[in-house]
Amino acid sequence: MTRNASCHCGALVLRCAGEPAKVSLCHCDDCQRRTGSLFSVCAFFPRTAITVEGRDAKVFRRASASGSDVAFHFCPDCGTTLWWEPDRMPHLIGVAVGGFADPDFPMPAQAVWDEHRHRWLELPEAISVHERNPVRKPPSG
Ligand SMILES: [Zn+2]
Ligand SMILES: [Zn+2]
């Protein structure tokens, strides 16, 4: 199976082959600001499963809430962030699930940074909840 994700204007398209390795939801402040919504939903695909077509994306790089850098790729015309490359998992590419606009897309298995969740928002019980991000290393000392 191949699914296509595209930006708001359609100039940037990602072809994603096979099933995502993982689907994850994030409530962190950065994801709220990036999306303008209350959380982001990300499908991680193996790097080899992804083909980029169309417009050259621009890149915004920042540290993530989990501590390592992430490079966000967005459309220079409409500004949609369509995929990101986490330094922590160089073999995977995160794709914005909203880009598929597919109500049958697999639901997230986990939600991270629950401590930033908007209090009125309740998720299905099948999603495992983490107060922070389970990969975060405890501060030393
Ligand atoms: Zn666009
Ligand atoms: Zn986040």
C-alpha cells in the first residue's frame, strides 16, 4: 500500500510505502505552536519507504522536548510542515498524519507529554498515555 501526504497547497507530496512503524500523538507546547492546534499526530515511516515529490521544502531545525534536534520540512508556498527528521531516530521520518487527510489512517498507539494536554481533551483508552516522553533520559546528578 502507498499513501500520499500533501501540504495545504498541494505543491509538496510525500509518497509513503507500506504501514507506518509507529503512530504517535504529542501534546507538547512546540507541537501546539507548530500546528496551531492542540496536539500533533505523527506517523513514523522507515526512511527508505518515503519519496518526496514536487516543491523543494524549507527546513526549520530545533531541539525537541525530548532533548535531541528535529529538522522540520515545510512547504515554502503554504507553510505546511509535512515531515520531520528526528536526530534521535535517523532511520525514521515522521510524517504529519493530517497530511493524508484519511479518516481510516491507523490511530496513534501512544500519546506523549500528557502534562501539556488541554484539560478538556480526552483520548480513547486504547492510546497509552505518557506524562512526558518515555525516551527522555533522566537528568544526571
Ligand atoms: Zn504547500
Ligand atoms: Zn510535541
